[in-house]
Amino acid sequence: MSEPEREDLTHLDASGHAHMVDVLAKEVTRRKAVAKCQVEMSEAAMSAIVDGDVVKGDVLSVARVAGIQAAKRTSDLIPLCHPLMIGSVSIDFEVADAHVGITAAVETVERTGVEMEALTACSVAALTIYDMCKSIDKSMVISDLALWEKTGGKSGTYTRD
């Protein structure tokens, strides 16, 4: 991957200082982003989640709410993100033998995309799973956080290969 040209770095002004990108001239469109990651864990931790035996409570329900809250608060966490009116957030889980897969989908009708909101939602849901299960398995690994899909806006559709 080649180095970006200075003019391609939209969060830098002409002097190289960080700034929030002006999106006022952009067209308002429906936008969606989907992010995924996974939490790898021991059989004991997985069994505790599935059986509802985690002492802190219903892990996946709490992680879902945490992910939704994180999407709504992304601009408080990522310094140059625009605060957005989010239309919907969904957090889905796929429980497998040795991991929980997490998919976060965020939609809005705005002038800028929701990629950061989807990535933040996904990562905070994963961190919540870790927090709630760390007494069972401190060696859990959060991995493979990536944007899988993005629609809307000037750059169009992106789908991860």
C-alpha cells in the first residue's frame, strides 16, 4: 500500500494541523456500515455464556446494549468524528465452539458515514464480553475487527473481499 498524498489526508489542514472535516457541502444520503470481530475463549467461558452461568449476568444481552450505547457515543471517543443522528443499530452474535462472533450494523441519513460507529459498537460489545467473562478466562482474545460493508455517500459501496 502506497503512502497517501498530503491532500488525501482529509483530517489535516494545509498546515498539517488536525481538524474536523467540513461536511456541510456533502449530500445527505442513507448510509450503512457493518463491522465484525470475534472473541476467542475457552470452553469453560463459552459454556458459562451459553448456560447463563456467568455471575455478572446475561453476557450477550449486556454486550448488545453496550454496543448500541458505544455507537451512539462514538464522537465522544474518536476526536475528529462528527456526532451523528443514528437511525438504527443492531448487534448480532454467533456463538461457535471456541468464539463469539459479533456483527454490528449502523444506519443513518446524514452527510457522513457510520463506519466508525459500527467499528466502535463491535469493539465495545467484544470488550463487554471480555469484562463479564474474565473471571472464567483471562486469556480471551479479541480479534479480526474490520469493516465488512459500507453503503451510501460519494464513495459508494464497499464490501470486504
